Amino acid sequence: MCVKTKYCVSLFEIILVLSILISPIFLQVTKADPLAFVDWEYGIYLPLNSSEGILMVDSLVKFSVYTEKNHDVYVNFAGDYFYFNKNDTKTLLIGAPFRINFNTISPNIKVYVNSIEINFEIIKLSGSELDPFKTYFDDITTTHFILCNVTFTSNQITTLKYIFSVTIQANYHWNGINYFVGTANSWKDQDVFNESVEFYVTGVQPHEYTEGCIISNIIGGKSYVWTWYNEPITINKVGISYYFDRFNSSLLVWRILVPTISVISIFVLTFFIVKLFKKRKMKI
């Protein structure tokens, strides 16, 4: 549930704006806790029913977000996850789910295990392929996963770190940055978690944010922090949202004036062609 502000608009206004702007794209960046997977022979990836004695003892997640009014949103993500393996050493396929539109942006992603950079693979799942994940995600139609093999040494802490930076283009009406905390519950051997998710926001502040956070002032902005200490996580996601100026002048010029000029040009050209043919016919 989000904290509503005066920037919320009615459904009619949204439909009107979408019609004017000629189908803008809704772009959302989402990152979440890594999941333990099983790799079936047919290439289907499913969360394991058990994390096999591996506990996620702590996770520290930070989004550094900066934007100016009606400008691009710049996001740096850093997620540190700490696991303890109480059983024998084992290697698991780990998938970190996130939602990014690769057609418009190219994130720089790095993955580290115990501070050593490792290789990874990115897969895209959509539609019915996401049915096994409905316990962890809500209202998601397409999700990318960072897949990597991680060795969890017996009776030791293993650290898994993801970092990336991404720019969200501001020529869309709405932009959201969300984090799926609910995926922590995929580690079935435990019922309570230690997790902290921070949105360190400078510049323009979000128009909406998930309730339940602690807000504090920082230089040039505010920090929004959600924490769970030795307790269950009962919600699916936390995040912030921006609503950009619906009537950005440069966008209107591109989306309305240019097509209008093109249509007028076609009519003018047709008029002169018809007039030319009439003149030639009269001379004959």
C-alpha cells in the first residue's frame, strides 16, 4: 500500500494523457532477493522447496536514486546477502529476479561471491513461465533473472553481492522502483529474517512510497528505510514512485506537432498535384 499524495490522477486523466502521448511505455525497475533454483532438463527454472540447510542470515540492500524535475532517474543498486550453510558444502544455482526493459536501457551488472567477481547468465521469463513464482511476485508479466552457480562452504558465511546502475528515461508519465522482499520466504528453512532496504534519494523526492519505512533527512534529500530484525516478512515489495509532468513541452512537440505537420504536408502536396493535373487537362 502506498502513501497517496496530490499527484495522484483519475483513470480518465490517465487514459486522456495516454491518448495524447501516443502509447508511452510504462517502465519499472525491480530487484529482489536471490532465489534458490532447480534446473530441470527442459530448461525450466523453479524455486527449490527447501534451501537445503542454508540460512539467509542477513541482507543489506541500497538504492541510490537521483533525479531532477521531469528529468531522467539515475539508479545505483547494491545488494549484499549473507548465508550460513549448516550442512555439507554444496553448489546451488541461484537466481536474482529483477524487472528491467532491456530495449531502452542496458544496466551494468556485476556479481561477487565472497568479494570475487563471478560469471552469470541472464534469462527472461514471461507469461505462464512465471506461474511458479506467483508466491513471490504480484502483477508481474515479465521478469529477468541473473543466474549464477554459488558454492556454499560448510559451516561458513558465504556473501553474495549484486551491483548495477541504470537510467530510467523521464519521457514517460510514471516511473517506479520496487524491491520484492517477499522472495526471502523462498528460503524455507527459516521463518524470520534480518533485512534492510534503503532508498537513498537525492534531488526530487518520490511522489509515493510504500508505507512502513523510516524517513530521515540526508544531504540533498531523504532516506527511506524498511527493516526486519529477526521477524517474518509478510509483504511482497517496497518501493518509490515518480509522476512526471504530463505536458512536457518537448514531448508534445515530438508527439503532436510533428505528426500534425506531416498530415498537413500530405494534404498540401495532394492539393498541388490535383491542381497541376487540372491545369494540364485544360491545356490539352
